[in-house]
Amino acid sequence: MTEHTEHIDNQSIKHPYYPQDATINGYVVSTRSSVEILVSLALMVIAVLISAFVIISRTNSSRKNQTRVIKLGPLSFADKFAVYWFSVCAFIHLVIEGYFVYFNKDLTSRSNLLSDLWREYALSDSRYLTSDPFTVIMEAITAVFDTIMSILVVYGISNNSSFRHIAQICCSLAQLYGNVIYLTTNYFENFKFTHPDPYYFWFYFVFMNSFWIFFPIYFFFSSWSQLSKSVSISNHVVYSFPKNKKSN
């Protein structure tokens, strides 16, 4: 299917973003409707979830057939949830946010699914179409650091690696910190970058970003609890182990 793009002269036709005097150079109208964009995003996320399901199935299968003395049981519900969540995070941070970082200067003039997705989301925050320095830097850190940590969490769970909870704390804290700063900077600007339609504010800006507030809090304290228990057990073993008496 041949994509049809319509280049708009910023001086003759006004873009739909706020503030209305924002300079958006080379603006191109999206070739897909809002429904098509959201459905496409949902299908991509579903594909990632299926991949995560495969990882979980293979992990449980390998644990079932293990020959070690102390056998590991199947992944718990919390671990499965973590594999699903951090797999989706790795995809979004690397592919979607990474795309924005790499093409932020000419994002508005591009015509493809990811560009359309950002044009749609930018109705809730136009900073994504103006190469806002804070937004680009924040997303660059997210695309690199959070992606690596998310992958390490998934790998750590599937391989029962000791670094899993360290990576989970680092990733969750980075997600929470970045999202809080991102949301509050728009708040202190009186949400001037957000379209006044309640749909774009409550669904795109608030609801979609809320996942990266509540889930990181849950996973942060989950790993905090596990690490605290591990240190407590380690200390108990070390300090309760009888010391060898020196022989005369």
C-alpha cells in the first residue's frame, strides 16, 4: 500500500497542537486515524506479550527437566508478571522511545507508523514534536539505560541470576524518577503543551503514563523486600556460625 502524505505549510494551515504558537517545522498529517494507531500499538504489545509467554514456558520447561540436586520450581505469578512487564518495557523503551530520540529533529516530516504514533501522542504533549531538550535527553537516557535494565531483569528471571533484583530496582527507580519529572514539568507549565480536550489529557497523558508510576513502585519494593531478606539471612548465617577455636 502506497502511503500518501500531505505536507502542510505552517504559515497557511495551523497544526492541532498546543500551545498553538508552537513551531513545528515540516509538519505532515498522519496517514492513519487515531483508532488505527492505537490498534497497531496494541497488536505490537500483544506480539511482545506472546514472546514473553514463550520465555516463561521455556523457563518452566527447563526447570522441570533440570538435573541439579536442589531443583527450582516453576516461575511464580510475580515472576511471570515481571517477565511480561519488563518485556513490554524493553520494547517500548528501545523501539518506540528510541525511534523518537533518533529521529526527533525531523519526526514531524516522516510518514510511517511510529511517526504517526508520536504525532498522536503529541496531542497530549507537544514537546515531542519540537525537539524539546529536556524531553530528548530524558528519552535518550530511558532508551538506553531502562532498555538494558529491562532486558537484564527478564534474563535474570529466566536464568535465576542473582543480579535480577538489582537490575529490577535500578530500572524501576529510573522509570519512576523520569516519569515523575516528565509529568511535573508539564504541570508547572500549567499543561500548556497538552490539548485542552479531556480525552488527550486523561487518557494519553495521565492514564498511559500511570503504568510507569504504579508498576515501578510495586517492582521497586518487591525487589527491596527480596534483597532485604537475603541480606538478613546472610547476616544470620555469618554471625551464628561458630568460630573455630585456636588450638594451643
